[in-house]
Amino acid sequence: MAINLAIFASGTGSNAQKIIEHFKNHPVVQVTLVVSNNSRAGVLDIARNSGIETLILDKQRFRNGDGYVGLLKEKRISFIVLAGFLWKVPDTLLDAYPGKIVNIHPALLPKYGGKGMYGKFVHEAVLAAGETESGITIHYVDGLYDHGRIIFQESCSIDQGDDPDSLAMKVHRLEHLHFAPVLEKILLSLTDAKQDLK
Ligand code: GRF
């Protein structure tokens, strides 16, 4: 069974890049679509350079319309990965993909998540609180920001002299190391479960 992945991203797309590389020539999983709310996002260049189809979202249609469900189903997307995607996922899309949407957050949830907690704001808050460690969280997506069930976490230490930029680099390193392999595990376990049902 082939699994078609859509990556949703709003920015540079370094995580998307890693995921695309990881699943290149994979026997089961393929990245079929890269979706963005921002027509100038770097992630779109990454997709184009890899020959992957792209889609730019219209805010009204995404939030208050069909949530692009029909189109995603038409393209046989079976799983959605949020990799630096800043819009909240509407219920229409959540309902169409139950347990099939995951996100990565650049801190150890449940702390330092929620609306407005993205990019450097997260690292600034972590440092301001005097934490001695931060890290990454991969989690299922539900109707609230950074809230769904946690799948995987990895931490890094915060050292004296760390600033938001240096902490962001540490966290990105962890993301690039773990996101794609963790995704692969989730996706392959889905195909195993299907086989068990036969
Ligand atoms: C990552 O730090 C991710 O945790 C967060 O957004 C950032 C995206 O970075 N949700 P990039 O665009 O993949 O480089």
C-alpha cells in the first residue's frame, strides 16, 4: 500500500527538505504534495526543485470553506505533516484525517505552546523562564494549537550564553535528526495495522 504524504509549511522548509530527502525512493511512502499559505515561502522552491507538486492555500477556503478536503482526497493524500505551518487546521480537515495529521513543535510541550508560540518567540520564552533544557515535540494535531497527543520528544541542554538564535540551532538540529525517522515509524505502523486487519 502506498502512502502519499502532504507537507504543510509556511516558511523556509528545512524540515520539509529533510522529510523529502528521507522518503526519496522509499518503497512505501512518498511526498506527493507541498502545501503553503505563503506563496513566497522557501519551502515551495524546495518542492519544485524536487519535482513535487505545490499548492497555495486561500485563507477563506481553508478556514471557512471545504478545507481543501476534496482536493487532498483526489490526490490520494493519506497523511499530513505540519512542518512549520502557522495556520490552525480547521475542523473539516481534522475530521477528514483523524489521527493522520502530525506537527513538530520546537520546545518540550505542554510548555511553551499555543497561539503565538512559534519561531523565536518560543525560544525567547524558554530562555526568559530560565529553563535548563528545551527540545522538540512531535504530536498529533487536534483543534487547539500545539495540543494533540505527544508521540515523541527529545531534549537538548541550554547552556550559559545561549541566546534565541543558538537555541534555535540546537532545536533545529534535533528536528532534522528525528522528524523524518519518527514519521517513517508512524507511517509504517499504519500499514502494519492495515495488514493485520486483512
Ligand atoms: C521548526 O522549528 C518547527 O518546529 C516549527 O517551525 C520551524 C520550521 O522550520 N514548527 P523550517 O521551515 O522547517 O526550517
